[in-house]
Amino acid sequence: MSPADSHAPLPAPAEPARRRGAFARTVRAELRLVLGRRRNVVLLIGLALVPLLLGVVLYVTQSGAFAGQGPGFIGRVTGNGLFLVIASLFLCLPFLLPLCIGIASGDAIAGEASAGTLRYLLVVPVGRGRLLVSKAIGALVFAACAVLAVALTGLVAGAALFGVGDVTLLSGTTVSVGDGLLRVAAVVVYVGLSMTGLVAVGLFFSTLTEVPVGAMAATVVVAIVSGVLDQLPQLSAIHGGLLTHHWLDFAEFLRLEPDPGVLVQGLAVQAAWLLVFGSLAWARFTTADVSS
Amino acid sequence: MSDDNAPAATGAPARRVHSSRARWAVPGIAAVAVAAAFGTPALIATASSSDAPDVTAAELVARVADAEPQALSGTAVYTARLGLPEIPLSDVSGADPINLLGGSSTMRVWTDGQDRSRVALLGATSEYSVVADGPEAWTYSSEDDAVVHYTLDPADRARYDELAQDASAGRAPDVAGDLPTPQEAAQQVLDLARQDATVAVGAPTTVAGRDAYPVVVTPTSETTLVARVVVSVDSETSTPLRVQVWSRDDADVPALELGFTDVTFAPPSDTALEFSAPPGASERDVVVPLPPEPTPEELADAEAAGAGDGALPPGTTVTGTGWDTVVETAGVDVVDLLAADPSSVADLPPGVQERLESQGAQDLYEEFVPQDGSGPVPELDASTLYEQLTTEVPQGRLLSSALLSVLVTDDGRVLAGAVPADVLIDRAG
Amino acid sequence: MDGIGLEVPQGAVYGFLGPNGSGKTTTIRMLLGLVRPTAGAAWLLGEPMPDAAPQVLPRVGALVEGPAFQPYLSGRANLVRLDAHDVTSDPRTLRRRADDALERVGLAAAAAKPYRQYSLGMKQRLGLAAALLRPRDLLVLDEPTNGLDPQGTREVRHLVRELADTGATVLLSSHLLAEIEQVCTHVGIMSRGRLLVQGPRDELAAADGVEIVVTVPADQLAAAAGVVARSGLGDVQVVDGRVRARSDTVGPSSGDAALEVPPGRVSAALVHAGLDLLGFEVRRPTLEQVFVQLTGEGFDVAR
């Protein structure tokens, strides 16, 4: 006797229909996961401590022998709190920001794969392309939060410790506080956009492995190696295309007349990395077997 | 639930493999598209030929000489491939004129075509600006937030104003650590073109997106290190847009190149041309004497005439003519000089025949020497740098580059010229 | 992996049996579109996979190789997160559906606890709850009792039986014979990437007939053997003071009716012959024996 006979057949559900706003739901869930995760919150807090620490150190030593000295914009902080934002970003750019962003983006897919949750997401089902895009959005939002964490604490701490005044540009010209704030905001936006290429690289590595630490480390290594290659004069031919080459071009906003050409070039290079590694990640993720 | 015997299965494998490959083609296409997007502008730039009408060399040089000075702003790139030993430039982090010794530097230029201009040498996160505003000039280094203000003394100031009213362009005070612009460099070369060189016009080309005529100045001398100098002149405004100095050593790339990559012929904004010391910056005033012969034409003539008119400082002799000229200065103890006493450098003469080159060299020389204990490059040990740039020869120490040789003999003579090192060594005896 | 067609009737609990490494999980992964076949294709509910995944998978609840959830989210939040990725689910009914699913697996009380604080059994239950988050045509449960203590194992089996009672179709894979025997109505046996046999459990068990063991006093052994042989059974032999014989399956139906010689007739004949019948045993082959017969090797060593 077959049990099939003993039960009335279940009514076949209608063809499942896609609902409006479904992607927004997916993205919201991803953001809740990324921003709610304690490790990520700790990373953001750590980044936010950088300007605080730098500000306090500069405040304590400002009457000492080293006042007004330091690479980048550190020497200017004591004169104008707005520069704490820029000096902090400058300090975080070579390592801390890539580290935090590498962790978040390298973890995106590999973390799910290693936890085994990836297979459950895929049998929900969620389209792999859609899942990848929501992961990319999550990583990009985290990158933006990382930059903003530095910028906002820098702004608050700088204003509190040193006050905010007219801004002296690199060319020696002084502009008003309002103009200065706009320029600093533009610097923050540019730095944020400069991280998009790295996010794409991290996402690609994340699709290659089930070991999140491996993907994170590889991502950070790419940023560091890119910085090292940028120092080698023998490779000057490829410098312009390196991931990190244009990161410091945020200084353009602190020049007399920011050259849109320079800024567009820097953003175009990021867009190129985003395009190439984004499509690599897509090709890999949509064809890979999930066997974790 | 699954059934591999279904007829539809027959076509499926091929399609699936295909779709998987097709997906991997997407990043390939993306990479090609990116390469194309970044490569094409460069290709177009090199491939495009100008259709400007032909002109003769004489016409062109005359046009440049007669051209109204143009108000412009733009970006210029300076590239030196002088073949100098590696300099530990990583010690020099920010924007500093010493960067002009080697590698590539980017500058922003603003000028109203008259006596106001700003030239900024760009570092990654720093800037070194030279602002000239009539009788005043400033240099500002963002790295150490330091202003140097150059002014004329009151008597000279009065004379300057007179000259300015005569509508002849006044001569701004000399600035230590001045930055060259394509126009100035070209003007100097064309001034020199008349002597001991053939001048021709090359095929029209494109510089900074504008049609330009290359004026090719080829020294007649076989001895000099300079193979030719190419000045590319804007076909519309006759403004020099690019200067290339080719060495005999390298036929592929110019040893020195200074040219606009981007230029706009429009009066720059006032903010670009004026300067006031920012609050909190360290400020130093330097009063510069106005030279006795103030107009650039006369000055150029004096330089072109070369030696023997008494203008040379004592102890300096000039041998050779034209491009082969070697300047010899006796009684300079370079080692002591580098170690301690900066004042004696002031007398070191510029190379007469190649002012672009030797002016830069002198500027550099001055940069190395700490002034008032706070030179622009405090970290860089001048003596060490000297050791690194020069090589030991029997007569003393030799600096040999693609365009210029300098021999410092052990008996305190300095010989310099745009000639091979052997010539200097022969001259030194 | 070669030509596997799992025929799971509606409402059946299909036991997918095979030793570790026999290809059960790979088959399930292929069916769910997680792994692409190197050649060939996979069909699920009549649709090609993974191409039709968006249409098919919402109708399928799955527990693949143990539960896996975000450890820092609560059980409930994990269900909500999974549902948020489902483009066809209705967010308005999510709260009720999540509560129902948690209630059904007995996790309602622990719904707010972080997943990492769950015991293994609770994790397994949450996995089932995720599979039950919306009405499904098919539940695919891969090794649902793996790693559970006996109590957890009992609970999960109970749950599966409950689900089956409500009419769900279940595909249950396991390497544990006992589990399949206890829970399943249908069985498919897999070894080394091939599906050896499948069908209703009772039919499978009876497929090779039954063994009848007769115990009589020693002096009546020969007589008993004679009666047994005359009643039509084959392979009659006397071993260890007992008479053994086989009754082969002939008919298509299941149970004793399919047997060539019904055991009842044999026992009646023995009694009728006046023998002292001390024991009469009908030995049906276990699934393990079926497996050993099919593969010629022990169940646990096949790799």
C-alpha cells in the first residue's frame, strides 16, 4: 500500500510570483546582518578611535617641540580642527581602512560559505546574481560607514579640541569655513568612492574560497602590494592603473582650483577595478558549485 | 523527482557548458572594455595629426617673439631623464623643487600674461607654490607651512614702477627655488637658437589637445651633449606649449621635457594670482636687488654674448663657444661649502650657454645648502647627496648627466658645460 | 553519479539510503541546484535544475547536511533573514509563518535566543522550522538526525512522522538503516553513485522472499523437513537442529500475498502432520540484508 493513496494530493500552489520590493527586503536584511554584526561594529568603533586618539595626542603635545609638525596634514590640525578629519583619513588610508574593508568584503560570500548558510540562502531560493549584488551593497555600505566613522569623529573631536576656522589650502590660499567644510566633505566622499575598487576585489576573493580569513587577507594584501608597486619607479608605466595610485588624489580638493580631470581619472580607475573584479566575482559566483 | 532519461536532457549539457563559459566571457569583455577606454585617448593623441598650415622656421620664431603674452592657466608636466644616480627622493616626501632632478613632476600654471603668475609644483598631498605679483613674489611650501616673501627695496621699487609704466614687462625679483614654465623655458631656448644652431620646423603635432608647430633647434656642434631642442608652439596663439631637450645618449625619449598637458587661454581668477600669507605660517622676508640691466632682452643679449664683458664674477673663465661652452670657476671648496658656509654659493655662476639647465642646477645647488639653518630639505644631507650624485675621477668628482657635466676638481675648480665629461676632464688638465 | 531517478510519490516519506560517501548528498545538492552536474542534467518536481530554481525551490523546503544559521542572530531573526531573501514570500504574513514554524518544531520558547546558544537538537529543529517557513510540496531532509543524541534523534523522527501525517512529501536521506526502517514508507538505496533499487519499503523487504525457520524436537527434524519440502518451499535444509527454507516472492503485491508459498500454509501443514512445533519463524530480510545482497558487500564499508 502506498501512502500516496491515503492522502489527498496537496493543492499545487500557483506559480510563485515575484513580489514588489523584494530586492529592497533582501538588501535591508543584508545591511542588518553587516551592521548588526558585533565584529563589524567593533571595527567601526576602532576606526572612530583613530581621530580621537590623534586629536588627543596632538592636543596634549601642541605646545611641545613637535607642534605643527608631521606628515600630511597632521601639522595643521592644531590650527584648525577640520584638518583632523583629513589627517585621520590620511593616516587610515594606507592600512587601517583597507584592513577593515578587506575584512567586510572578504567575509561577504566566504563567511556565508564557511558557516554553511550560503546553501540555505541559495535554496530559499535567492538568485546568485541578486545575492552577490546585495552582498556588494552590504560591503559598500560598510566601507562608507568606515570612512564616515573616521570623518565624523574627526570632525567632532577636531571641532571640540581645536575649533574650526578658515581653511588654509595647500596653495597657501585661505578660504572660508563654509567653503572649507564643503571641501572636506568632498574629500570624505572621494575617499569613500576610492574604496569601491577594493570592495570589488574583496568580493571576488570571497567567491573563490570558503575560508573567509583567506579572502580577507588576500584583499588586504592586494591593497598593500598595490601601494608597494606604486613606489617602484621601474613600474611607472602601470602606476596610473594601480588600485591605490589615486587614493591620495583627495588632496585635489585642498588645492586652489581642484582639477576635475584628476578626480575623474581617479574615480575612473576605481570604476574600472569595480567593473573587472565585479564581473569576475559574478562569473565565479554564478557558476561555482556550492559544496560547503 | 529527477529523471535523466527525459528526452530534453540530450541538448542540455552543451547548453549549460556554453552558458558557463559565456559567463566567464563577461569579465574578459569588461577587461577589454576597460583597457580600450583607458588606452584609446592615448592612441588618439599620438595618432592624430594636425592640419595646421605650413610655416617656415624664421616666420615661426618671429611669431613667437612678437606674440602677445597670453593669459592662461593649465597643467604642465616636467619629466627629467638625466641619467643621474638614484637619489633617495623618498626622503623628500612633499612637493619640493628638488623633485625636478629626476622623474616626473606636475605643475599648475596660472598667468595673466603680464607680471602676475602662480606656478605650483604638486606633491601627492602637498604643494610648493611660487607666486609673482609685480614687484613682489612669494614661495609657499605647504609641507612646512612656510612663506618666503621676496620684495624689492624701496629704491628699486620706484624704478620698477617706472619700468612697468613704460609698458615693458617688469622684471620680478629672482626667487630661489623658482619653478620653470614651458613658456619661459621655450623663450630661453629660442633666444639661444640663433647661435650655432640650425632651426627647422617639424611636422605639425598636438600638444595638450592643441595644434602645435615643433621648432627643432639642432646645435651645429658635434661635441655638445644636446642633440636637439624641440619647442612646440601653439598654432593659434604662438605660445610655446612644450620644450623637449634631446640628449645624444638617448634617441627614444627626451632627456628633459616640460610641456602643458592641459591649457586654457583665459585670464585666471584673481584668487589664483594673489597671495597673502596664511595665518600661522612662518614667514621670512628677502629683499632682492633689482639687476642693473632690467629688460629681459638686454639680459638675454648679455648672456648670448657670453664671456669677457666683465659681467662674470672674479675667478670665472669661459672657454669654448656656443653649445660647447665650458664655464670654469676657481677657488670654490665645494666640500666645505656643502658642509657649512652657504654664502659663497651665491657667486657660483649659472652655465652661460644653457640657462634652462644650469639655472635649475644652481637652484638645486642652493636648495641643498641649508639657509638660516632651516633649508627646504632639512632631512637631506647635502654632503651625502653630493657623494651620491657624483663619481670619483682622478681630477676630483664628476657629475655626469644626459645633458650636463660638472667636474669639481680637487684643487677647487668647478667646470660645467653641456659637453661630455671627457671634455671637462681634458679642460681641467 | 549515474542515472538516478528518485520516484517519490506524493505524501510519501522516501528514505534515501546509502553508506557515507555513496553520493546521496551530492545528488541532493544537484537536485537543489547547488552543484552543477559535470554532464547531464537534473530535474526536480519536473523542472530542470538549476535553471528552474526560482520557480521550483520555493515549493521545496530543505535541510542539507545539518543546519547552518548566522550564529549571532536569534533563531527567529534567522528565519526572518532567510525569508527576506525569498522574492515570492509575503512579508506581511512572515510573523505568523515564523511563529507557526517555530511552534511546530517546538522552538517557540527559544525563538529569541541567539543561534549559537542552541543545543544541537535545537539547531536541527530550527533547520526544520526554516524548511517549514511556508507551505511546501516537498521537504528534502539530508541526514536530519546527524550528530543528535538519542533523545534528539527520537524527537526529529517523531517530527518527520508528524509532518508525513499532515500530508507532506518528504525525501529523507540517511546512512542509518534503522532510521529509514522506522520512518520511511519508501526506500531508495544508493551505492557508489548509483541508485541500486527503490520502491515501497515493504515490497523491497519482501523482494527476495522470506526465510522460514522451523524448530521441532530433534527426532522430528527429518519429518519436518519433508513436510516443509512438500509444501512447496525451496532450499530446504537442516541446520543447527532447525529446518530452514525459502519462500520466494512471485506476485506484484506486497506482504505475504506475494509469496509463492504463504507461511501460514506451511505452519498448518506442520501441525497437521502431527509434529511438535516448538517454533515457527518468518524471517524477512532487513534493508541491510537487501543492501548486502545487492552490492555483495557490507553496508558500512562501501566507499
